[in-house]
Amino acid sequence: MASLMKGRTGDWEIVIGLEVHAQVTADAKLFSGASTAFGADPNTQVSLVDAAMPGMLPVVNEKSIEQAVRTGLALNAQVNLHSVFARKNYFYPDLPQGYQISQYEEPIIGEGEIVIDLPEGDSKTVGIERLHLEQDAGKSLHDQHPSQSYIDLNRSGVTLMEIVSKPDMRSADEATAYIEKIRSILRYIGSCDGNMQEGSMRADVNVSVRRPGEALGTRCEIKNVNSIRFVRQAIDHEAARQIEIIEDGGEIDQETRLYDPDRGETRSMRSKEDAHDYRYFPDPDLLPIDLDQGFVDQLKQTLPELPDQKKIRFTDDYGLSPYDASVLVAERETAEFYETVAKGRDAKLAANWVMSELFGRLNKADTAIAASPVSAEALGGLIDLITDDTISGRIAKDVFNEMFETGKDAAAIVEEKGLKQITDTGEIEGIIDTIIADSPDNVAQYQGGNMKVIGWFVGQVMKASQGKANPKLVNELLRMKLDA
């Protein structure tokens, strides 16, 4: 059921389409051999082609074509064997050619679809309209001089894939789930690193509102939103802004807007251009791209197991819930880490340890799983100690914390600190006998029918044994002695 937004005069439906700009993982730019490495000094990664020097001709980077095709295949999309680069004409100070080489009527990838996972455990299919290749513009720097703007052309000519969705999303939740899924797929196949902080993935967000069941409203496009949190905020603010205008008797202008995260609002940037304003025409310096079906089939063989396939396998092979599986497959590194931990062990116990204890500590330390101080093998070793009753689950949490802090092995910590679980029946019986003798009131309560008091006895035994007594054995022996 569609998520509706309340206005003063009733319910409104939000309609969202996204254009995700993903920087292709490649060592060189789309039409030149200049480096694409992030963080270089301004204007140190600019070829004569990128700077649009007279007489310079573009030459297509084959790696960029490969990555676009692999991405199209991963998005269950149509790969167009014939595609054409076009010139998109507009003026920006950081666009040295006065036009952008992009694709328009004949993109390299056509329609596709992805399935997104929603918070309530539901899923939804979102259509992909197209994926086309284009070159990025440079960057205007407005904070380097009090009265002048500087231009950095390091990004000029970097390969972008623009992935255009259909207007299938109806809430900020759906839009953010869509971006997370696209990012996950791109990172799985290695066609984009998905690093929004460095600008290698960003989104243009198209938002309109309408009464449920009515025709589409006038949309506004919010440009270059560079974090998933900001996408959510921008949608919520823009939808509320449009509803207020319409309810006050006004009309929505089709325009391009910017999201200001400091103020939490969108503001007008320019009236929205239509395609004819860009005067598209095929680039005369570039031949059409004609692909061989064998080339596409070969690239398909290079794709890894993708998140949706992995999720199905995790639920089937490991007995995980769809939610747990979707969390574990969201990042390729996480899925691989989990599988190493789970191999030959209780898969659900392994999932609990990865998702609760490990994720909790990694988030707190702001550390990626690839840099975890506790390796997958080490975490598996800790789970082995729980499974074979060497330590209890409670003691295991203390051991894990020490492993995270020191990088030591679980078995070494248990040995060093004398944490082995007491499974000697005689030793546990001795502790129980002492506690029963010292607690006649609680014994009377239990024997009078208050079964809950058993929890108090278990707690006392665990305390007396410093948490080392085997809890299952403690419960069995307590009940045997109290029932006698």
C-alpha cells in the first residue's frame, strides 16, 4: 500500500524518480588517459582532451564500456548492442567544451528493474528506465578567493553512469532503499565504489505530489544530493513544500532546486530545461558503439553472485530469516565474512554474533568490517568455544570485547584468564548445596509453587561461580535438588 502524506485538506501521494550518477571504477577517464584518483591537487589530472584544447579528439575508454555493460546486466536490464554518444549543449564555467558528451536517444543500457527491501520486511520492484554513459564536468571552487571563483578540471571527463529510475517510488523510505540497493549492486560488481562522501555517487531527486489516483503532478528536480540521509530529508521537505503551495491555491513551477542541509530546505536554482533546450545531436567526433553479443555474454560470466541471489541462498542454506539475510548480503565483504564464520557451525548463532556483537562494536569504533580487529576465523573460534561448552554465552561477550580491544585469540584469552566453564557436576552441586542451605525462605517459596524463584537461585549459582558454571547443568541440578 502506498505511503500517503497528510496535508491540511487531505491525503497526498508523493511520486519519486531518481537519477543516480555513479562514477565508473576505471584508471582513466571516458575519453582520455588522465588519472581518476581522488584527492589530487587541483588541475593535476587534466589531459588536453579534458581541457577542450583545439584539435583534441576524444577516444572511448573500453573499460568504461565494459563497466556499463556489466552494470546493465546486474540491473536485469536490456543491453543495447548499438548506442550513440551525443553532445548536450549548455554553458557552465567548469565545462570547458561548452557541451557535455552524453547519450540521449540511443543509450548503452535500456529498461531493467531491481527489487528493494523495505523496513516492514516487504519488498517492491522499481523499474529502471535506462543507463547512459557521460563525462563529468569540472568543479567550481568558490571559497578560495574573496571575489573570484577558481576552476578545478580534475573531474572533467571522468566517466559517469547515469542510472534513471521510473517514477515508481512513493516515499523517502523507498527512495533510500533504492539508492542503497543500487549502491550495493555497483559495489558487488566493482563498477563504482559508491563513496558518496567523495562524490563518486550522487543523486538527482525528482519529486511531485498528487491526490491518490490522479494524474502526475509537476515535478521539481533536486540536484546533486550526496548522502542517503540528505536524500530522505530533501524528499520530505520538498513534498511538504509542494503540498503547502497547492493547498494555498498556488501552482508548482517545474524547476531545478538545490538541497541545503544546514537549513534543511530546498531552494530554487533555475527553471527546469527540457531536452530540446540542450540541442542534442550525435557527436561527430565519435563513432557509434557497436557491441558483439559474444562480448556481452563474456562480461556476464564475470559477474559475481549478486545480493538477491545471495539472499535466497542464505535463507535456503542457512535457514536465516529474509531480514537477517538481507542485512548480511548488503555488502559483499559482510556476506563473505559471515560465510567464513558460519562454515561448519550453527548458522543462526553465527548470524547473531556478526549482526549484534560485531556490528555493534564496529559501528561504535566507526570501523569498516574489512578493518575489523576480530577476523572471521577468530570469531568462528569464539563460537566453537560456546558450542563445545568451554565458555558460556555471557562469558563469550566479555571475551569478544577483549578480542576486539587486543586482537588476541579467544582460546588464549580464556586460558589466560581462567574462564573455562565449570562442567564438573560435583563442583556445581557443592555450590548449589551451600546456596540452598543459606536460603530457606526462597526454598519454601519454590516448594510452595512459586516457580519464578528458580531464576534467583540460578543467578546466585552463576554469581558464586563467577559466571563459569554451565547454565544448563545449573538449571537441571537445581530443579532436581529443590524438587527432592
